[in-house]
Amino acid sequence: MIFPTLDFAVFFLIVFGVNWLLRDKVPVWKGFMLLASYFFYGYWDWRFVGLLVISSVLNHGAARGIERSQNRHKRRMLLTLAVVFNLGSIAFFKYAGFLVMESFRLASKLPGGLEQSEAWWPAFDFVGTIILPVGISFFTFQALSYVGDVYRGKMKSSESLVDFALYLAFFPQLVAGPIVRAIDLVSQVSRPSRPSQLDVGRAAWLIMGGLFKKIVVANFLAEKIVDPVFARPDLYGAWDTLFAVYAYAIQIYCDFSAYSDMAIGFCLLLGFHIPLNFNAPYFATSIQKFWRQWHISLSFFLRDYLYIPLGGSRKGGEGTVYRNLMITFLLGGLWHGAGWTFIVWGALHGVYLSVERFFSRVAENRGWKTEGAGIRVFQRFMVWHLVCLSWLFFRGQNFEEAREMLAALSRWDQPVTLLGIPVLVMILIGYLTQLLDGERCEAGWDALGRLHPVAIGVISAVILTVILGLGPTGVAPFIYFQF
């Protein structure tokens, strides 16, 4: 079920009404919200609701066992079992096909490779039947953070399986994030309060802004330049290709931040608060700041559960820090998808951060000037283009496509066919939508919130009508559904 659809609108209206009718009857409310979340997830494929249920039972049981046990070895064993189950689930559904194909490719190059490769056909048949559950990486990482935080003593385990199951399956952010930690949400679902006033202004602002980003900007750029160029880069010259890469950078930002914004907005309407996930990442003046402002929930997850346990920047020398950065971002790239291009994408960001750290140390030791308006413009220019280079591999289906895109960037004599004023304007508009991130629009949503609910509804309806009129026909799935 996709947010900008009539199906979801009907579903949410029902859930919104029942949510507030049952809010004072907490056990009944929890049961209804859990069933509504399972219905939302099962609307795509009911078979995978079972995976959510199993994940809830096993991770809740592991966390309860860890908290109750005083035996260090038993606690560690339960943590290990939870990690193996969660990462094993991702590995099976997400990477089985990749591993089989790479093993087949290796076996075919060995002596007698043809005969050996024929033995792989049963494996091909098997992985061909595997369907990737939507959002598995998101809810699995939430489960990992929960068990990990209980193990480290950062939070108490949930006494109720229903509370934890509702946290894990909570539908607004279930399939594409943000990755909400249990410490931020479990207490809200276990003891739901009835706020004196809903933050309707902010919720409406986030939802309408998200719809604009997704339906108007992201879908337009995908249809007009990104999809055609990435599908057949051999047909286009340097200008079309360069701006297709720029457009993809805007598309993926508008697509993903739109989902996060709408998820936060729907949570607000239901009386819940979850952290923001984007804060104008392309305004960043360094790659480090970019990752503090892009997919913030994943960045903090990788920092707290991978980079710091590896030693972070406080243990060992500079070489150890660079190693930790590379491992973190290689695995971060692999989290996004089973493919060498995702690994290259992660490796590029690991290299960027390592080189950036090295030169920042050199600049600090030598007293070089690193402040000033001109320097910030240059830094943003460099961050934008380094990130765009990495997006080229992220979007590319394979190395051949990435190679063809790079080759197309050298054909400056080829005529422009797709790039025009509408595309340029939409890229600029998409870039400027970053001004909606964070607290930058607080005055706007406060002013909206002071209006009568009927006025807010009328304004939202008018804006929605305009958005639907401006956007292409149909709504494409969100990019991060595949992760």
C-alpha cells in the first residue's frame, strides 16, 4: 500500500478515527493498531506478515532473556542468536540470489566449469522463487537496535509482546523508515497518551510537502530524463547524461525524504512523534555533514552499532579509523542491495570520508583557512559532485551500465535531446525543497496549525488537487521500498 493512493487514504481515515475512539481503552487500542499495521503490510503480500510475527516473538524473547539473566555467557549467547536470526533473514531474502550467481560465475571459470555449472540449476530454480519482503532491512534493523540497547543497558525490555510487536510493525514507517529506535517509540505505544492538541499544522505541512516532492518532482524527473538515460546511456550525450545524474540525485532525495516526511506527519496525526530523517543533505559542506543530514536514522544506526563498536575514531591510530570507516560504509552499501555497484557506492563514501578526515587534519595542523562564504560554496560544489558520482553507481544496475554512463559523459559533441527548461526548473525546485527540512518551516506550520480544522482541510484539499494536476499519471513505488 503506497501513501499517495486512494487505498491508503481510505485506510488511514478509518485508522485515524478508530485510533482516537479507542485511545482510552488501551488494550483494545493496541490490538486494533497491531492488526491495522499487519493489514497494511499484508496488503502487499500476506505471506510475509508471518515473518513480522516471528521476528517479534524471537527478538522480544531474546531481549527478555538478556534482561533477566545475570549470566554473561547466556546474555551474549542470546544476543548472538538474535543477531544471527535478524542478519540471517536479510541474507536469505536479499542476498541468496547474489551469492548463488557469484558462486556460479566463479565455478564456471574453474577447470571443468561447464560441468560444475550445470549442478547449479537447482539452486537457480530455488532462488528464483525467493521474493524480497518489502522493508525487511528497516524492521530488521529496528529489531537489532532493540535487542542491542537492552543488552547494553540503555533501555528496559518491553514487558508486553504486543507492545514490542506494535513497535516493530507500526505502519507509518514500517516499509521505508525512518529506522525508529525502540527507546524512542516503545514507550509511546506501551503507554499511549491523549495529547491536549494535535500538531495538525506540522503534520499537514509534512504530508503535503512530501506529496509534492514525490508526485511532482521525483516522478517528473524519473519519467522525463532519469529513466530514459539510465536505460540507454549509449543514445545520449554528455549534457543529457550529466543532468540525468543530477536529476537522479534530486529524485532519490525527493522520493525518500517524501516518504519520511509523510511517515512523520501520519505519526503526528495519530499522536506519535518520531525523529526527522533528512535535514537538507545537499546543503552540507562536507561528506561527514552530508551523512549527518541524509537518512539520519541509518547514519546513526551505522555509527552506534557498527562504527563505534569497531573502535570508532578513539581507538588505534589513523589507519584504524580509516579501516573502521571503510568497513562501516562497505556494509552500509551492502545493506542497500545485493550487488557490486552498491558495494562500490559504499566504498566511495568510505574513501571520501577517509580522505576528508586526512585533509582536515592537515589543514588543522597547518592553520589553513577553512571558513568563509567562498570556501563554503566550493565545499558544497565538491560534496554535490562527489555524491552525484556515487549515485551513478547506486542507480546503475551493473558495472556495464555505470561504464556506459561514464563513457556518455565524454560525448560533448552529441546533441541535447532530453534536457530542457522544464527539467532544469524541476531540478532547481527539487534542490530548493530542502528548505522544507528540519525546523526551517516552523513558523509556517505553526501558522497553519492556528487555523480552524475546516480551513486546514480546505487548504490541504486545494494543494492536493494542484499536486495531482501537476504530477504525471500514476504513482511509482518509492525507491527505498526495495531495501
